[in-house]
Amino acid sequence: MKDDRIEQLLQNFNEANLQPLWTLESDIMPHKPNPKSIPFLWKWEKLYELAEEAGELITLERGGDRRAIALANPGLGGMPFATETLWMAVQWLNGKEVAPAHRHTPQAIRFIVDGAGSYSTVEGDKVYLERGDLVLNPPLLWHDHGSESEERAIWIDGLDIPLTKYLNANFFEPMHKDTQEVNTIKNYSILKYGSGTLKPAWEREKPVYPPMSTFKWVKTEQALLDLAKSGAACPHDDIAMEYINPLTGNPVMKTFSCWIQMLRPNVHTQAHREVCSTVYFVFEGSGYSVIDGIRFDWKQGDLFVVPNWKLHEHINTSNERAILFSINDRPTMELLDKYRAEKYEENGGHQIVTSVFE
Ligand code: 1HN
């Protein structure tokens, strides 16, 4: 009798668009993070081949705006997202082409694979792009890209599009012209703030976003080499550095952070897991990472994902340095007081490999 009434009650809840907690699976309150995105790797050869073909077949009309090809994590049900919070794409710009000016609320970065005479103009500040440069695009700053050479340029785009979409906070605005006016000399913000340790003495502001639009590779590489020389290293990430706003010490974006790390020859890091998701780009070298027990072999140009709370460790299998660029949503987690991390203590800090990703 009571059972019948309970049955009826559940049906009534359902019809009234209500769901009682006691019938819900642990989806609502799992004992630990249970991401839908899965550890995954995209091979550069394939990405390059398809981007090149897109370069031949797809023209950049206003509205389409960017020839960006997004990583779609197979765990995310066909969404063009690398993780639950991060977008990562490969973008191809043909020689002499223009990607027209627009602006949007998602925070964005570009990491240059091959600049080949191309530029990005961010809010009137025009910078020329070289391999290994990091270009910042804080929210709602106008930006357009173009090529002044005959050669194609290629870079990767990281944005917080999935998070912005979840929050229903997206705004997008085309400028209705191809390129912004540039009123300063080229590389203006780099010349003014690029040292990273000195600033124009008369300026007292501490802007939320870094004052320079670009971090040049020569400086980044020097910082990695110097840190290595110091003898200090992270057990989980070896020679790892975070790009920061030099005027505040904060990550370059509010919702995500950018890292560059050098794995010294034959280094094998200690596994750990964190409440944040990370997308890696292999800038240089070869090796593998073990993510949640799965071995992911990687080499230059490959991209791979470490979802939230998955154990991971990195191994450089060669006698040359390996360099990984990555973006992670740790700043969001910290801002919202959700960040945690845990070392893997068993087996000398190294996971047992249970399968190899093909
Ligand atoms: C965008 O503005 C760029 O400016 C790249 O290069 C990828 C993906 C979605 C929305 C805007 C860029 C983008 C994007």
C-alpha cells in the first residue's frame, strides 16, 4: 500500500518537473570529481593535414572570421571543447590573408607555431608573430590578424568558451571592417613593457590584464634555461613556469592560466592530480605522459588533454629537452575556492601503465 503511494509520489514529482534528492545518482554529489572529458591526444600530422586542406577550401568571410579547427573531446558528446571549461583550436592563416576584426567576452590566447610574416592587432597594438610567442586577448578587446608574407601562418587558440557558454555570458561583436587602425609603432606594448621586470616609472596602474599583448619566445626560453640553471625544479612538472601579469603577479587571464615547461632529458616526473583541467601543446621534443594509467606518446606538435582530477606524470624519453605549452583552468578553481591537489604516493610516485593510447 505504502509502496504504491511511493510509486505514485515519484510519478507525481516527475509530472511536476521535480526530482527528489534520494532518487538521484551520485552525479549530483560525487565523492570526487568525475569529469566527462577523457584523457585524449590529437596528432600534429593529422591536424596539419586537415588544416592545410581547410586553407585551400575555406575562405575567410566576415562572420566565419577564423579558420580555427577545435579539439573536440570524445567524452563531451560532440561539443567542440577540449575540456569542460577550455577551448583549444589550431588556426591556419594563408599568406596575404586577413582574419577580420571582432571582439568577444571569452578570454583568449594564441600560441604561435609558425608566424611567417603574420601579425595580430589587439586593441590597436600591432605585434608581429614569431614561433613560440604568446599573444593575449583579454575580454572585449578588438582583434584582427593578417599575413604580410606569401606564407601561411599557424597557431593554436586557447579560449574559455565552454565556461562562458555555461555561464550564458557570451557577447560577440564584429567590427564591420577588416583591420583596426594602428596608431602606435609596431610591437608598441612589447617595447614598453616587454622586459617583464622593469616598467615605465611614471605609470602607477596595476591593470587586471598584462600591459603587453605578447610574451616573446626569446625571453620565455631564456627564463626556462635560467630556471634550469638555478637547480630548482617542480617534482611534478620539472622546469615549469607560469606566464604572469608582471604588474600584479597574477595569471595572464582570470579564468585560465598559461604555462611553459621544459622537461629535461630523460626526466620522469612524479604523478599527482588536481582540481583543474589542462590542454597541452608539444612545442618541442618527444616523450610520453601517463594519464589515469594510460600511456600517451607524444612528439612535437601533438596536443593532449588531462581532465580534472586525473593522475598524470610526464616523461622525456630523449636526450634533448622537451617543451610543453599548456593552458589550465586552475585560476577559475582558485577564484571559486574549489582547487585541491593530491600527490600519488604509491609505487615511487609512478602510475602502473594499464594501456597505451593509439
Ligand atoms: C577567435 O576570435 C579567434 O581571434 C580564434 O583568433 C578562435 C573561436 C571562437 C570565437 C572566437 C581569434 C575563436 C575566436
